[in-house]
Amino acid sequence: MQNKIHTVILDEEKCVGCITCMRRCPTEAIRIINGKAKINYDLCINCGECIRSCPNRAKIPVYDSFDIIKNYKYKIALPSPSLFGQFNNLENIDYVLTGLKRIGFDKVFEVAAAAETVSDCTKILLKSSNIKKPVISTACPAIVELILIKFHNLKDHLLPILSPAAIAARLAREEAINEGINPEDIGVFFISPCPAKVYSLKSARMSDECYVDGVLAQNEVYFKLLNEMNKIDLPEKLSRCSSSGLGWGRSGGESDCLKGNYIHCDGVRNVLSVLKEIEDEKLSDVDFVELNVCPGGCVGGVFNIENPFVARSRINQLKSKLEEHDNSMESTGHDLEYFKWKKIPETLSVYCLDSDRVVAMQKMMKVEELLKTLPNTNCGECGAPTCRCYAEDVVLGNFIGKCPKI
């Protein structure tokens, strides 16, 4: 199995067996069996697209309860840049940071600050002749999983830098220890805009260790924050991020930090199209590609409260009100190796019909033969997203409904 951690599960009582989620899944991981959706977790990239599209709210995201912070004496919050776009009439992000301390955290370390460090590391790597271009951002973990599952030839294009959340967790924990806090007392918690980041941080795919002690949902934290923020007259001066780091909360923010020829896009269908272009070597003149599965970038994650377009506008307004800080790689006291992946993730042969090449070819011939008998309308009435998926399911012996058109 690919995913030992499931960040999306099904509420069968709410599921009516419509094919909306099946149609929207970018990896064809969903089938409708006996009138209920079934997720193949080997194919799932935890993007949350099924959560976003389900009209009956039958897809349930999985994350840690806020009460988990009570298990630690010293609690560190890692707010995502997109969190600041959720609040109306926010003039100073220190209100949010002070609010986090009032709802139970002892320290706050903005992921936006770590994002600026990632940008500095990226600039260094882009100058290297050893990196394959176009370099594909790895800030969106759903993109990484999508490439490892579906676009194997693009693996070497991935930026081998830890995510801003993972880096923020490492730096925040180090700071706390240097301040004299007992390491066993420290709990580090990322406030996530999406289930993909929950999976990424908990699975530790690029490292042998998990840098966080919990991942909280942004919408759950939002309501706790809102109540406390309304009581704050004068916030503590806590912010350490600059405008460039805050911009990472929306699509294009990462690219804006770089110089050179770059592109960015968001939304599942757009992302699939760009990845195909890179695979076909049509973007060889591009230096850097920023991709986000969620529409609008992280502000479009399913754990958000606000409309992504409104949140994007708020982040753009907040950027002009921030002081500039030095969050360069040099300022952290670490070299480039500190920020790189600790292990290279492997591609996943989840679409392979059989591990034996000869047997796989025989099964492929059976799939092609069966396809000739099907209408190829991709109606989804059989419970599979396409006629090819249906044919493969039949050949593999997976349970699937009969095609109603033959």
C-alpha cells in the first residue's frame, strides 16, 4: 500500500453514490461500488478534491484534534501563510499570532518566514548545473505525490528542498531548545489548509523523522482564534516574515520570489495539463514551475473558511503592511544540506497491471480487446470513471458493476 495514513475517509451514510467525486479525482482513485464511493488509497494523493466536490459532504478529512496540544508542556504553532487571508479587516498579522498564544500556544513560528528561506535555497539550486530544468516546486505535497504516481519521468525535476512547514518545524524546535526548553516538553503543530499537507508531514516521505507532533485543521483553529482576537487591544510584536513569504499563501507567491523564466498555475486540470507539457519537453526553456492542486493555491485548500479569491486579495493587501526581515539561508546559521530532502522518494507503480512484464502485456491485450466491446462514452454508470478503467478493473478481477450499455 502507498498510503498508510489516510487523510480522507468516507461517511457511507451521507454518500448517495453520485459520480461527482469519481469524475473529479485526478488519479482515478475512486469507484462507485454497491451505490457507495470507494477510495483506492494506493492511488490517492490526498489532494482533497473529492472533499471539495462532494455535494453531500460524504468525504471527511482526517487531522489531529486541537486537544492534542494539551499533551505537551511547551507548545509551538506553525501558522500557514494562507491563514492570514481568512480574516476580514485584518490590518496587522500580529493579531493572529498573539491570538494563537492566547488559545494555548507558547511560541509561534510563521511558515511564511521559512518559505522565504526555501526561496533563498531555490535560488542557489537554480544556479547549479546539476539540477534538471524546469525545476518543479515541491511546496504542494499533492503535486509531489501526483508526479510519483503518474508522471515518473518528471521525478528528477522535483525541487529537493524540504517543505516550508517542515523547515519551520525544525527551526522552531531548535530555537526552543536553545532557549532552554526541555526537548521532551516541546510539541510542534502545523496549522494546515489542506489534507495533503497533513499526509506529507505525518508520512515523512522525504525524511526518516517526522518534524511535527501534530497537524491541525485551519478551519478549526480559525474559530478559536476569532473569539480571542476580538479581545486583543494591543498585540505582541511577533511577526518575523516579510511580504514575499506571506505571498506564498496564494498561487504565484513562490514564483514571485525568484528571478528568471518561470510559470505558475493552479487547479487540478490545469496542473495535469502543464505536467503533460513538461513530460513532452515543451517547456524546456522554463527555469521554474510552481504548481498548486488547489484553486488559487493554499488559499483554496479545503480547510479554509474564506473564498480563495477573497483570501488572495487580503493577502495581497497585507503584504504591503509588513516589515522586511532577513530569512535568508545564511541567517539561519545552516548550510544548504540542512534544508535538502534527507531521502529521495520512490516512484510508485500503482497503475501497473502486473509486476511480471510478460503477464502485464497479456493483461494489457485483454484490456484492449474488452475496450473494443465497450461504448467508450466514459459515462461512469458502471462505477468506474472511464471505459478503460472499467476494462482494467475487469481484467484485474476487481469488483465493478456491469456496463449498462452492452
